[in-house]
Amino acid sequence: MQKIKNSIVDRMIAQKCTANEINFLLYVSAYQDITGRVTGVHYKDVCDATGMSIQGFYDVKASLEEKGFIVCEKCDYSDCDITIVGNAYDGEKYNRSGYINTSHNIFSKNEFYQLKAGAKLLALKLLIISFSGKGFFEIGVKKFYDKENGYQTRFGVSKRVMRSYLMSLKPFFSIVIKDGKYYITPNKNVHKNATSGAEAERYREKAVEVVLRRNRIKEPGTGKEELYNLFKQYAAKAEAERIHLVSLMDRVVKKSLEIINQGKTWIKYKIVNVKLIHKLLRENWSQPYKQKEPMPGSYELPELTPQSTGFAELYYQATHPGNQCTSDQRQRYKNKFNNFKQRNYDFEALERMLLLNDVPESSTSKA
């Protein structure tokens, strides 16, 4: 389901998402299922596709979590599962609310990823308006730059900056001024690439990669194509019965490797036995997915209150029950590196205790 709801794009504009945050959301949206969940997001795949650094990947993931755009779940040592909040597909209701298809050719162009964040968000907004209406965007020039209700106000920038955003989109949009109006039309290179694979095919190919990587199978041979066919065979049934096929297939492949290696802890033979996998898939189809047990010493954060402002507030409430978090404390706990119980010592009092107490001399120091 290569789609992002219009409401999420509006939130991206309102919260002034950075260029890397926009790139991240566009990338993961290409591999989500109907619940908005993306299984097996690996940092290397995201970095290769968007050009961001490894540290940039983790910074963006944390910032999007804190802003409420995504929820992350660590289900495997090598990657994580990411859900785009509020992007689940629910049929006609989803279609009525409107969305933008992220499989369009514009999102595979390096020129798009080199744009500034504001220009990318403007491009998304122009695509939404164009595809949901006449096929182009028509607006008065004065209205576009209006200080109260114009686009420069919505984006929180000056007229000069807004104009630079618009001009930087010329490789993708035809921009014409006629009778005091802007007529902005997407170019042909914006539209969906006819030679690219279907959404379902792309999703299945990614699912196979995730299963193989999580089971550390580097040389699957013909097994890769056979796993793809299993995903294709059971896709409709899994969707109808609300079964997460990627997670189920991952568990089944792990079981098949344990059987092949006769239950040994160290997996020596990493072989894709499709007949065995298919048998286990049928046997385990109705078994619910068992969540991992929480780690010792972990805690559950309290529910978000009207006074809360994000992760920092939640963490402070969890470690300081009954107290209200100040702005300085929010800043202190913003970095997830400090996600442990802080110990506060009065070092001045400890120093006074040391100075006021006589330290006995050692017997060896006496003459």
C-alpha cells in the first residue's frame, strides 16, 4: 500500500518536518501493509535509498517517534517494525479522506531528494490538489502570497523563501502566470512509472528479503523465488483473516531451520526447504503471534495526559510520580541516551562531610 493520507501531509507541514524526516516517511510508506505497518526496516536500506547517514537514520527515527508520526517495535536484532500512525487502510473511508500515491516517479528522482524540506512539502501539497481536482492547481498570485491565509503563512516562511520553493519545483511542475493567476501542472516525469512493478510485487519482494535477513540466510538459491510464490499464494487469505504474513513466515522459517538442524542451538545448515516451510505454514496458520517478554527491569510509561508534551514528559512522569515536568527537565530527558533512572547526589554536602571528619594517619607514615 504505497500511500500517505492527505491529513499526514498536512501534519508534516504544520510540524515543519525536516528533509530527512520527509524522505524517511516516503521510503517506509512504499512497503507498508494495510495497517500502515512496515516489517523489517533496516537502516542500510533506508540510508542507501535516501542518502542519509547511519546516525541520521537513528536521529530521524527518534524524532518522528517523538512527533507522533511513527511507532517503532524492535522484533529482531537486525531491524525494526515501524507503523505509520493514522495511515491504516480502511476501504472507502480511506479513499474519501484522500491520499497521495508514493509510487509516483517523482519519488524515485534524485532531484526531488536534493530539494529543501519546504520545497518537498510544497510538492506534496501541489500533487494532492492536482490529482484530487482538475489535474492542475489554480490560484491567484496575491492569494498565494497572502500574509494571513496564503501559503507562505501555512509554511511559516517569508514571501521570498516561498517563491524560491516554487521556482525549485520547475523540473517537476509547469508554472504559468496568466491573468494574475498561477497555473501549476505536474509534468509527465512526475506521474507513476509505467515500467515499475506493481505495489503487491514490490511488497512481496521486500517481505522475502526481510525473512531471509532475519534468519541469516545469505545464499537461498532457488528458495528465494519459491518463498516469493508462497507470499503470493497466501496474500489474499492473510489479508482477509487479518494475519500478518511476514511475521508468520519468519516464525515458520525459523522452525524449519531448527528441524533441519535437529533442534541444535547453533544453526549450521541454513537451507530454504519450501516443502517443510509450506507444511509448517499450514500447521501454524491459526496460532496467534506471541509478543516477546519484556526485558527485566523494564517499565511501562503512563498514558499521555493533556499536560504532556512528548517522550521527555512521559519519562519524567514514570520516574518522578506526582511531580510536574518543567521545561528544563524536558530538555534534559529529550535525549534517549539518558533513558535510565538518574541518581542525584549533593556533592557539596559529601565534600563537607569529608572535610569535617578526621582521617586517621597510617601507622607506616609515623617516624
